[in-house]
Amino acid sequence: MEKNALRKLYIAELKDLYSAENQLVKALPKMAKAADSEDLKAGFEEHLEQTRGHVSRLEKIFKALGESPKGKTCKGMEGLIEEGSEMIKEDPEAEELDAGLIAAAQRVEHYEIAGYGCVRTYAELLGEEDAVELLEETLKEEKETDEKLTELAGKINVEAQVSEDSEEEQAERNTPRKASKTRAARA
């Protein structure tokens, strides 16, 4: 691939990430508000601050390239955010919602990890050393966020399972009683 073609792809992918990060700046407060777990709320709020930093780093890269970051909408992030929004609208139980929010957030993190990994490689090939450092810093933060979400999932998914088991046990306890009352009424 010619250097000009790679540079064009690099800029297009950076614009995609810029759009994605700006969409997240809008979505993360909604996710934090919807979360029941205080740890999860705090995690979303912390990542919001990081995400603002990611936007700032991307703006530095664009400035160094003499390019505008605007002009592209990240359809992938739109879809991921929409999936998370739909789940919130379904209004599940608190534990189920938190588990679902974690799953949605991890999909976002994996999407970003893939994107930042690619643009970091492009920056290396293009000799954009300052950009490589900035992109590597963001990539590291995205991976750390994914790890934190995995840790939270270990706790919250168990809580969701326990809640579900309790509901099923309650339903099982109620079902035989109703059947016995019906049999007693017939006798």
C-alpha cells in the first residue's frame, strides 16, 4: 500500500474514532444514571473523564496532521450505543440492568481497542511517533477499562444470577401451594 493511501485510511479511521468518542461522551452519563451499582456508576463516570481525554488526544493528532477531525459518523458506535439504550428502555430488574450495561460497555471497549490498535499501527508505519504515544496511552486506558468491567461483571453477574434464582425459587414455592389449595377446595 502506498504511503498516501495508508495516510488516507489512517485519517479516516481517526475520524471514526473521534466520532465514536464524542458519541460516548453523550452516552456515558446516561449509562451512569441507569446503573444501580454504585461501583458501576463510578466506573462510568471515571471513564467519561477518560473519554474526554481521548477526544483531546485525537484533536492533538489532527492538529499535528493539519486535518479536521470532523466529517465522519461512526455507525458502529451508533449501533452499540443504540443496543445499550434499548436495554435501558426495557426496564429490567436492577441486577439484570447492571449486568446488561456491563455487557454493552464491554462491546464498546472491544470496538475501541480494535480501532485504536489499528490506528496506532498505521501511525507507526507512517512515522507519526507523537501520535503513536498518544494512541498507545488511549489504548492502554481502554484495555484497563475493559479489565475493570470484567472485575465488576464477576460480582454483578453473580448478583443477577442470585436474584433470578430467588425469583424462580419463589415461583416454585408458590406453584405447589396453589395446586394444593385447588385440590383441597375440590375435596
